[in-house]
Amino acid sequence: MFDARAFILTMQAERVRVQIDGNDLMLSGNRSAIAAHLPEIRAHKAELIACLTQATNDEPTPPPLATALRAEVEAWMDAAGETDPETRREILTSYGFDPGFRYPDSGRRACRQCANLEADGGCRAARRGQIPLTSKFYTHPDGIDALHRCIGYRPGLDDHDPMTLRRTAS
Ligand code: SF4
């Protein structure tokens, strides 16, 4: 039996974004994956739309206490429409986060904080040729947790100071 949720997760893993647009499906991202899955998408369009509609209507569930990232907790509060600053502080505290914490602003960031870090550990900016004098397969030599300044840096979900300066890779 066709499992719409599992199919959508597979598509997302292949970097395909699946959204609903009125009564239709909207696909973007990895074109070859879209083309490969197109017959199945067409055959199960109604189930896929129903699955996405249900996901939209469902109450957002809080991230698990033991493993939640701060960004996940904040995304959950946003999705749940929680805007009261005091309540947000209390929720962050209950998860063990310091609500007032900010990364020390030396201008250095880790690849793990960067929106250009791909799921496979590679750098999207390098693959696009946006980091001068590096190969398309560039990854920071000291690893994704090493602080450095990078011209390709884009603040990711866990960077709470998106005013980060962009400087040359070092
Ligand atoms: S753009 Fe720079 S900081 Fe971001 S993942 Fe690539 S090397 Fe790391």
C-alpha cells in the first residue's frame, strides 16, 4: 500500500520540496529526482495532497526534551503562535537553554551554524563556486565545529546573531 508520508520523506531526502498549492502539488528542487518519481506522484496525487493537508492542520508537536536544539524549540514556538516573550523565556528555560544566550561575536562561526552546510557535510557555497580558491568539494579542514571566518557563511537556524560579518575563509 502506498505510504504518502514515507514517500514525502524520501523526496525530501532527495532534496525535493513538496508543497500544496490550492488543490495542486508544487514540486521544486532536485529535477532529476522529480522526473524519476513523476509517475508515482501522478498516480498518488490525491493521497499526497491529503497527507500534506493533514500535516498543515495538525497541531505542531514540541521537540523531544532530551535532544531538542534551541532552534527547534524556537521553530515550534513560532509554529504554535507563541509570541509572549515571558512564556517563550520560560519554555526555553524548561528545555535547559539560557534565554539570553548569544554566540560570542568574534565574527567567527562554525560550518554547523551555516545554512550552506549540506546534509552530507559538504559546503553548498563551495559547490556553487562561491568560495574563491577552493575546490567544489571544500569542507573546512578542522571540521564542521571549528570556528572560522568564511566569505560564504550564511546564518543558519542556530545562529542567533545573523549580523555576522562575512570575511574571507580562514
Ligand atoms: S559557507 Fe563557509 S561556513 Fe558555510 S558551510 Fe561552507 S565553508 Fe562552512
